[in-house]
Amino acid sequence: MPFGIVGDAFSNFDQATKKAYGALDKSLGGILPGGAERTDTVKKYMAAPEAVMISASEALPAITMGMGGVSRTDTSIDPRMVTAIKDAQKKAESEGVNVDYKHYDSTTPGGLAARLTMGRIGQDEFTRNDAGEVTGFSQVYDTDKTVEEALSEFNPLNLKTYYKPVEASLAQSQKSGVTTHDIDFDSNNNVGPLAMRIGLTEMPGNISSMDDVFETLDSSTPASSGSYTVNAGDTLSSIASAYNTTVEELARKNNINDINMINAGSILDL
């Protein structure tokens, strides 16, 4: 068989293989290496793990300090979120509305992280220079979800909901100490995703310096009051520790005979 015919046969086979591979990859949304352009759905899925890490790292200082009853101002965020917030603000402003979840580019880790962390931002929460250009924003770092609502939205099959347990912790911690974001885009001085970027605005009476902050966390747990809805994984011991009470006291108030048996969804008097 002439070499030209053999070469043509291999070339046709190669083209057919590439075509089949491309068709398969397109049907999968572009997840195969070297295949079709990835769909937005796939991009969002692939951005989710890193976005959750960025958001969780941002929330860690707020949760830690809030649980200790410390209010603080955070003056820096991950630079990727800065870029995403700027873009979202421009989109929202062009529509004459406040920034909402739809304005973030959730196909990128920074955009999805900004959506998870900041959520809605009012146009009046953005700071501007004399020329009217946006230079930053100021916003209370909080969530409009209760602990129970945040946890109920967790879905093991949806990677971006892996942030929900963090959001639940944030919702609980901000009852004691509130973190406010006060970000200047030009001087955003982020020093690392796990850095404790702390700016105290209100300290408990027993804290006189930053050296006392972490020592105070254990002694500044929320006072026992009201009620608590048991979550999966909770124990009487962990609840008692979080609300500055004892297992015995919780058992007495709630007529619990077996302290090792509490059911998720049960409401305990604190």
C-alpha cells in the first residue's frame, strides 16, 4: 500500500478521534483537558473549592474575635475579591441598582468568594473621591441568615455551599462582636489569606492589649440565655462550653435523662 494512502488513513482516523473527543467533552461541559471551551456552569463548579477557601479565610478572624466579644474593623481583603467587587459595582451602577448576587462573576474564585462573603452592597456603601470614582466600600460583615438557615442550605453535592457551616459560625459569632469591612481599594494591604488582619474598635474590659485577645476568647463565651436548636454533631458538652454553662445545668433545665442522647432539631433552654 503506497505511503500516501497510509498517511491519509491515519490522518482521517486522527481527525475522527479528535471530533469524537470534542463532542464528548462538549457534552460534559468542557471538563476534559484540551477539549471544548468550558461552560459557565463548569467554571463555577471548578471555582468553588478555591472560593470557599478564600471566603473561609476571610471569615476566620471575624468568627474568632466575634466569639470573644471583640468588635473590629477589617481594612483589607483578598485582592481577587477587590477586583470582583469593582467589576460588580460597575455592572450594578450601569443598571442603576445596588450590587446583588447576580452582579458577581461566579466563574472565577475571586468573584464567587466576593459573592459568598460580601453579598449585597448598597451603592451608598461605596466610598468615592472628589471625581466620583469608587475608591472602596464600608459594610458591616454580617449575614442575613440565622445559624439554622445557613446550615439548612448546606448541600454535599453543591461545592459552593461548603461555605455554609462557616456562615453559620459567623452568624453566631457576630452576636457578640461585630466586624466591619472598611476597604480602600488603592491601599488594600492584604498580608496573606490566613492572616489575622485585626483592627479593634471595641474591646471587652479585661483586654488592655492585643496580647490579651486570645487569652480572653475562652472566658468571653456568650452568656446563657434564650434557647438553642441542636445541630447534627452537637453534644451537650459542646453546647455548654459555647454558652458558658454546664452539662448538668442543661440536662436539669431540659429534663434530659441521658446526657449522651440529644437529637438534632431539638430546642434546648439555655
